Amino acid sequence: MNARLHLTNSLSKKKELFESRQKGKVSLFTCGPSTYSRAHIGNYRTFLYEDVLQRYLEYLGYHVDRVISLTDVEDKAIAEARAQGLGLKELTGPAEDRFFKEIDLLAIKLPEYIPRASTCIDQAVHLIKILLDKGYAYWHEKDVFYDPLKFQGFGKLYGLDMSRWPKKKRRFRRDTYPGQRWNLGDFILWHGGESNGVSWDTEIGKGRPSWNIQDPAIITKNLGYQIDIACGGADNLFRHHDYTIAVIEAISGESFSPYWLHGEHVLVNGRKMSKSSGNIVYLENLLEQGYTPGYIRFFLIYTHYRERLDFTMDNLEKPAGSLVSIKEMIRQLTSVKSGRNHTASRQARNLIEGMEDTFRERMSDDLDVKGAVDTVRKTLSRLMSLKMKGELSGSDAAKLRHILEKIDTVFQFLGK
């Protein structure tokens, strides 16, 4: 079976066959954390589905050129640093260190080089100058704004109803705004002047790039103006990813990314995580309760990435038995040695050889991790029955071990 990868594309609003622009290669951009605060399990669920995507693409034989961004300069970070009496790097540095440690615990694969917003100031200025020259952007007082009405097709990713656009000119100066709603007006690209000691001297004057230009700067500097897949959380469908499209495509005149993936939120007892609700769950909280990093990874990717995951203690425990039984069956099946009253059987061989096919079939259906895990468990259960009858040989066990190791290059929890 040669299952071809299909992904649910937020741009087309349907499941589509994936084909990269260049055969055998995939360029992938994934939104990273804002490092003014700690990442929580909702953030890590997004980073995990993106990790599964990269690992599965590599399993299929693609070379993946991936960029993930770190947002270390924005309104929230500057305000938080000021509130704590810290310099910006004093605030974001420890958050970055914690992020990398937790990423490693969860076996999330990252590129060797990870650009920060603060390292792409020159590219942000370069893009702004082009947008000013082309008439998409304009100066207002000391700041630069982007006029979405100048870009044909604005809001196409979200599906924004442009008939609602106000007739009166409106400008939104903040990097981000709370809630899942649209700011119907012009969005800021450049904060002119000095903001609490945070600014750069550039060709367009003193200031700093807004959040809205930072990802386009990071992407175009490291991947170019056309990529294959862009990813993020569902909240990025509001006021963020459509801004990225508008900036990059206004400059290049070409389609930026044909595939967009968005992962759903983690709820806590049916409610959105927030500081005001006091219900944010961190990785550290689960580790302190005795859950292993491998199990946390399994829990966060077992539910499909496009479905909301309600974090409750019951839901956290529900899939535990499944993983325990899978790992115990793997232990018993792969420990079979030749010459111990076990003989090879065609049925065992067929089950083992078919395991990878069923794994690919489920994973190629929009990264159906749950379906893939469940088919692996069913196959292992049938092999256990054959083992009990003595119909599993040492060579069968070795073959099974090899296939499971390949599958676990994607899962990253079978051997942990």
C-alpha cells in the first residue's frame, strides 16, 4: 500500500493531497512561542502536532527545511519586563531556556538554527520599505501601517467578510489584541521612536518592528517568499496569518504557501486556559504528578490535532491503559528468541509486514495519530495470540522490532 499524504488545508477549507513545490523537499514554517512568559500544555500541543508533521514527512522520505520563530520583541514582552523591572533579555532569556529544556523532554525536533524576531530587524525594515514603495503601507505620525484594502483577497485564509469593513479609516497600533475577533482596519508594521528603551536605529529611523511584520521577516530571510506548508494554532487564524499572507504576497506577487494547518485549543475542564481564570496547566505540573514526558507526548497527540482537547484528570488517565498495554506487548513480542518452541507462521509474517502499511494509511489521512496507534495496538494483540500458540519466531520478533523502531521515529513514545 502506498498511501499518499492528505492534509486538511485551512486555505481551501478541505482535505487535499499534499504535493510539495520541489520533489522530495518540503519547506515548512511553524509559529513558535512568545517568550515573555512560559509555554503551557496548549502551546506544546501545537508544537507537538507540528513535530509529528515534520517527522512523518521525513519518514515518507522528504527532506524538510523548517523554520520556527521565537517572538522576543513585542508589546507584551516590553510591558512585562517593565512591570518586573527587568531588561527585555533578562525577561525572555529564562523563558527561552525553559522552552528548550521542555522541548527536549517532549522529544520535539527543532532546527539547529532558530531565528528570533530581534535577529531579523534588517529584513523587517527591508520589507517595510518595499511595502511603502508599492503603496500597501504608509506613514502615520511616526508609525507605519498596512492598508488591507490595498491587497486583493485580504482575509482569504480566515474567510473574512470584507463587506463588513468600515468606511471610516481606523488604525490598530498594538501588536496583539485579546480575544478571537478581527480588528477591521489598518494594522501596524513599525513602532516609531523608542518604547521603554527598546528600539533600533535603522534606514527608516529609530523604532522596532511590530509582531505583524516579524514572521514575514523571519520567513523571507530564511526560507524565501514561497514555502510549502505553514502551521500554527487555531488562534492564529485571527489577525495573524492573514497578515503574514498580505505582507509577503504583496511584495512577491506570488502565492506564499499553498497549505495551511491549524491545531485546536486545549481546554481545562471545558474552559479556555487563561491567567484570569487561574487554570493554566504547565508541563512541570504534569511531571510533578508523576507523568512521564513520553506519556505526556502521547496524551497531547493522541486526540486529532484539529479537535479540541479537554484537559481533565479523567481524560488524562483514559488513554494510559492503552499505552501501557502497547508497551508491554512490544516487550513480550520483541523478546521472543529463536529455538524456544516458537516457529514462524505465514499469518504472523503477514501481520508484521502489513503493520507499516496500516500505519501509513492512517497517518497519511491528515496525521491520524489515534487511528495509527489503534491499528498498531490491534496488530500487536493479534500477534500476542499467535505468540501464545508458539507461532512467532525469533526472526519475526526481529522484523517486528525493526518496523516498530521506524514507526517510533514519528511517535516518539513507544520506547520511552
